[in-house]
Amino acid sequence: MLQFDPVQLPEGTAALRQEVRDFLAANADRTSAPNSDFSSGHDAEFSARLGERGWIGMTWPKAYGGAERSFFERYVVTEELLAAGAPVSAHWIADRQSGPLLLGSGSEDQCARYLPAIVQGRSFFSIGMSEPGTGSDLASVRTAAKRVAGGWRVNGTKLWTTDAHRNHYMIALVRTAPADGNRHAGLSQLIIDLAAPGVTIRPIRNMAGGEDFNEVVFDDVFVADADVVGEPGNGWSQVTSELGYERSGPERFLSAFRVYVEFVRLVGADPERFEAAAVGRIAAHLMTLRRMSMSVAGMLENGKAPNVEAALVKELGNNFEKLLPEIARTAAPLGGDQERFRRTYAETLLLSPSFTLRGGTREILRGVIARGLGLR
Amino acid sequence: MDQVLADAAERIFRDQCTKTTLDAAEDGEFPERLWQLLCENGFQLMAMPDSGAELADLFAVLRVAGRFAVPLPLAEALLANRWLGEEFGGGETNALNTVGLMAENGSSRWLGVPWGRAARRIVGVADDGGVFAGTPVAVNEAVNLAGEPRDQVEVQDVRPLPYAEPAPALLALARVAQSAGALERVLELGIGYAQEREQFGRPIARFQAVQHLLAMVAAEVAAAGRASDAAVAAIGSERFTLEVAAAKSRVGESVGLVAEAVHQVHGAMGFTYEHQLHHFTRRLWAWRDECGSEAHWQALLGRRLCALGADQVWDFLATSS
Ligand SMILES: Cc1cc2nc3c(=O)[nH]c(=O)nc-3n(C[C@H](O)[C@H](O)[C@H](O)COP(=O)(O)OP(=O)(O)OC[C@H]3O[C@@H](n4cnc5c(N)ncnc54)[C@H](O)[C@@H]3O)c2cc1C
């Protein structure tokens, strides 16, 4: 049976929470996004201001500019930013998984070169996993790196790379040796400078009209040995160890949160019974999801690798992110000031197909959970 | 939480709550031996103020009881003794006391009384949460959709009890904890059956469609368990009633999904009376409507949030842990 132990936020987090709220209020001009999707607001200046406050790379060693704070403190900061609809996309991936990956598997030299700028909110990373022929079946990547003097030459295409056209680096999963019967062998993670010669980035317009993800083509791009993360060939185990971080955070159930806020505003202080029930139903989901997500933060804090638990939280959270706009829509009254609600609802609905795809599809997550249950 | 109590209860339930006992109880036979065993171990007193146990322990025991579909009104018996207190004969003998709802305030007709037919004293809960003691004089037998007795009882000697606890929320929390336990058992039954039943030359657990159903079930069961724990942890806090409201809603939503999916996994076998699955799924279906349906509690929670206002909703959510 999977266990989600309660966690108590440590003392001091209430003060931190208030600091973040004050900061958000002072930066209200930049935080008025009508949705709380973590990947739809890219604002380098906002990220730099967060960096100044010490709210990026919070858990990392002081030697690299971090603050050595707990996962719970990071949790508080990230959930406050998301709930407010703040534009966090620029630094999000670097803070959530590229940095922790470098700390866990990278060299000291890599940490020293990359982490301080990430912490300052001035260096942004993208995830280079998917390709035209590679989606859920990640081990099938074809982008390949060939050995040359002092490093590697990379050729191939990455696809759906969020913010590649605005970020500085990609950590790409590439094949550095033939599979030879074991398809998980021979894969490596490389840090690729997105401004390097031979990199071509083409934004892809999504169905909501935004241009956030990209096609990234590598044509003989040189990557120095010093930018291979961990041992060459160790890419698969590294990439799977990122998943606990990637899958369980508040961004996995808060993407539609602003719809809820506007729904409550629309129904007003004295709702009909069915409107009140819709408000309460959504709250009940949120309270439980948040607790489960914090339980996983607790496991990460204790150095565990809660991959199954994280998959379970993402599965529940993503389904809920799709359910929330539907509950609100079907219970929304006709009258009142509809403008804000309709706008937020429409934006979120158009983004919602991505919720159960990005970061591992619902079907893949159910497979992970099923394995955890001993069914496969 | 007192793990020793929960473990002791589990041993008794595991021994006693066989399919035969469950069937007999559904045929109207009070599980006397099980009740006496529990009394010999002092469980009937555990919710009384000076029992030494915490109120949270009661809900831990009820969660275990849910795992075994214990065919007793355990929550009501123990809460009745708590509310009656020594003064009104709570826990005085091993006789069963129970809790029902007043048809309307001040009425002597009490409804939905679990095992009212076997009770010596009954506590009636009024609309406003006030609790009263009464002695049964006439019983109209009725059952819920799990076949658990939910009688209509005429009472006399109605007297107010000096208790200021949120009785409706505590009763709802009892159903939450029982359901969380029953859901865990239903998941286990689903996994077990999928691993053992073979079709097309292999266990049906090998089929992705079955794996995905059970993965979804596991997620719902985990959510229900976490929601239940959170409400139990809120006992005595200002937000207790609101936490129960959230839990009753969240658990109730899991029930529908889980029961549907695990029946699907069991095929026709799970549709037989002979199989034990229905003792759990029917209870779950009954319990989600007892002590306030999801909609009832959602509206209560929702009203509070609407009164706080849109820009305070996040603060409310973020100050629960
Ligand atoms: C908004 C957005 C941003 C993204 N950003 C990035 C990024 O920055 N970097 C990056 O690398 N990738 C990114 N992705 C890609 C994302 O990781 C993939 O979409 C995801 O892994 C699924 O791959 P796919 O889209 O090719 O679908 P496919 O894998 O082709 O799947 C299509 C359908 O088939 C199902 N399916 C596939 N295999 C199985 C199986 N074994 N069993 C059952 N069902 C199966 C899937 O669940 C899905 O329903 C992003 C995607 C989106 C939508």
C-alpha cells in the first residue's frame, strides 16, 4: 500500500509565505496572468527579481549560491507563485530539475559554472527529451553524439522543447553509443548551449495561439567533454531519477487554479446551494492534493526517490486540473460580471489538453503506478 | 495514535468478521460474540472521556473496522457511550447503545438508527447538532442498501445531554474513516483477483486496461486515505467541521469510481452474493450518503469559502497542513 504521511510545515514558513505575498503585491503589474499554468508566463525580469530574493535554487548548497533551505520552504514559495498566476516559466525547469540533476549527477565544475547564474534568475534551462519519433518511449531517442577531440558532435532533432527559443541551455538525452541489445544503455545527458553554432530553433504555435514549445535541430553541434552530465552512458538512470522532482510539485494540480478564484468571485458571497457545492467540491480536491504533494516533498526532503508516489500525485492532479474548469463551467451562474471568469476559463480550457501529456502522459503514469502495485 | 489499540481491534476483526458472520448479520442476527469480545477488551469504553484513549484512536479503529466490514454499529455505540456519559448510563453494562437522527427537533421519532432494534439507549442528534438521550419503546425495522440495520425508533424519556461537541461532524468522520478502510480492502481485492484470474492464458493483471483501472483505483484510495487522516488530525481544531466536510466530499467521490472499477475487474464473480466484494462496495455506496452526502458537505464548505471571498480562498487552502 502506498503511504502518504502527513507533513507539518516547519516553523518560519508562515513568515516566508508572507514575504512572497508581499513581493507579489509589489510586483502586481507583472503577475496579473489569468491562468496559473507554470509554463505559460516567461518573464526574465521577474525571474531575476525572484533570484534577488533568494527564491531560486533555495535548497542548493551555499557554495553555489543556494540558501540550503528545505524542500518545504521551496514548496511554499512555488505554490504561492503559482496560485497568484505569476510568470515563472523562465527559471522553472532550471530550478526544479536541471539544478538538482547537476547537483546529483554533474561534476563540481558544472555546478560551479552553471548553478550561480540559475540562482540569480539569469540562466534558464530547457528539457531535451522528446523528438519527432520519441514521445512516451523515451529510450528510443535518435539524436546522437559522436566522439571528437575534446568532446562530441551532436546531430538530430528535439521536439516540443518548451522555451528553447528563450532559454540559454538544454539538457538533452542523446545516444552516445549503440544500444547493443540493451536500449537503456548508451544514452547520455549533455548540456547544450542553445546559442551554439549549428543549433536551429523554430517555435511551434500551439492550439491556444501561444508559441512556447519548439523544434530544435542540431547540425554538428559541438559539446565539450566538460558538458556531459555524469558518466557517458549513464543517461537513462539519471533521466529517470529526475522524475520525482518533475512530477509531484504543486504545478501538477494548480494549472487551473485561477479559474477557481474567478468562479468564486462570480458566484459571490451568497451562492445558491449547487454553486456553493461546486466551490466546496473543488476545495476538497485541492486540500487533499496539496497534502499528498507535500507528503512527496517530505519524501524528497528525506532523500527518498518516490517515483511511484509522484506519478500517483501527478495522475490525480492532472485529472483534477481538467475537472476543475468543467465543474466551474457547469455550475456558473448566468448573470454577474462574467468577463474575468470567461477569459480565465477559456485560456485554461485551451491549455488543458497538455495537462495529461507533458511530463509523462496519463497512460504512462498509470503504467508506473501499476508496476508499483505489482501488476507488471 | 495508539497503534496497540488498532492492532488489537484488527486481531479481533480478522478472526470474527468472516463471510458467514457478515451474511448472518445481514439476515438480522446481531453479532453478539464479536460485540462481547470487543467489550471484554474494553473497546465499548474507548471514546469515553476518561478512557485514556484519544478521540483520534476511535477513528483509527473505525478505519480498521472498515477494512473488515465489521457488521456492528461500532462508531455509534462508542460515540453514544461518550455522549451519554456515566450519568446517563454510557458504558454501564455491555448493552448496546447507539445514535440516530431526530426526525425533527424535539420529535420522539428517531430515524436511521443503526441497530436500533438491539439497543438499550439511543442518542438522538438534532438538526442543530444538539444531542439527547432516549429509551426505545417501539422499533420499525429498516436497512440501508448494504443491509445494515437503520431502524426507525419511537423513544421516551427524552433528555438533553450536556455535550458541546459537533456531533454531526463526528458521525460524518466515522463514515469517512470506515470508508477509507473499506476502500483499501476493495483495492486489495481488486489486485488479488487480477493476479489470480487467468484469461487468454495469462493473469488478467497482464492486460493494460486492467492495470490502468487498478492504478486509477490506487490513486483514489490513496487520496481518500489522506483526506481521512487530515480530518482526524483536525479533531479539536477550529477548522474541524470544514475539514470533515472536505474529507466526506473527497472520500465520497472516490467511492463511486473505485466501486465501479473493482467490480469491472472482478467480472461476474464479483456480482455474486457468494463473493465478499459486495459487502464492501454496498457499504461504501451506503456510507457516502449517510451522515450527509457529498453535496451536503460541499455546500457547507463552499458557503464558508464564498463568505471569505475569492481573494482569500488561497489563504484558506494554504493554511491547512
Ligand atoms: C505543452 C507541452 C510541453 C512540452 N514540453 C516538453 C519539453 O520541454 N521537453 C520535452 O522533451 N518534451 C516536452 N513535451 C513533450 C511531452 O513530454 C510528450 O508530449 C509526452 O512525452 C508524450 O509524447 P507524445 O506527445 O509523442 O505522445 P505519444 O507517446 O505518441 O502518445 C500518444 C498517445 O498514446 C499513448 N501511449 C503511448 N505509449 C503508450 C503505452 N505504452 N501504453 C499506453 N498508451 C500509450 C499516450 O499516453 C498518448 O495518449 C511537451 C509536451 C507538451 C504538450
